[in-house]
Amino acid sequence: MDPTDLKAELAERLANGTAVDAETFNAICFLLTRALDGLELSVPEAAPLVRRLLRVAGRVVIDTGMPDSSAEVWPNTKQMALEWIDEALRALGYEARPSQVS
């Protein structure tokens, strides 16, 4: 989708109160990742983290929010999301790990 078309479509949907579908949400996440390039963040390491989180959000919505989405994909989607988040955190010296549930 052309970014100009997406921006116009999003503006129209928001103005009309129309819900955003999963594909549009994913495309918006993509546009936002590109918008990061134009921002001067006080902490340069923040941009890759935000970029990865937006990528995760878009993917989760695509996997679970499409008309033909199935709950059966959730375990794989969740695992992928956790792996991508862990990779982003490791670049900052942290890691995502399971909590101790009793």
C-alpha cells in the first residue's frame, strides 16, 4: 500500500469513526517504524526497540485479527513475539524470560 494512500485512508477512518482493520493496523505500524527515522531521540538505542515493538504489534494483529484468523496460531504468534521482544531487549542488555508462576 502506498504510504500516501494509507495516510489518507487512516485520516478518513478516524474522521468517520470507522474501525481500522488488521491489515491497516499492520501498515500503520510499518509507517510508524519509518517515521522513527525522522525523529531525533535523546537515546539512540530507543529507536530499534520501538521499531521492534511496532513490528511485533503489527504481526500479532495480522495473525489474530484477520477474518480468517484462527486461535490455533496463537501459540506460534506468542512465541515469535516473545523471541522478537527478547532480541530487542538483549541489544539493551536485558532479556525476557518466563515469570515464576506457582
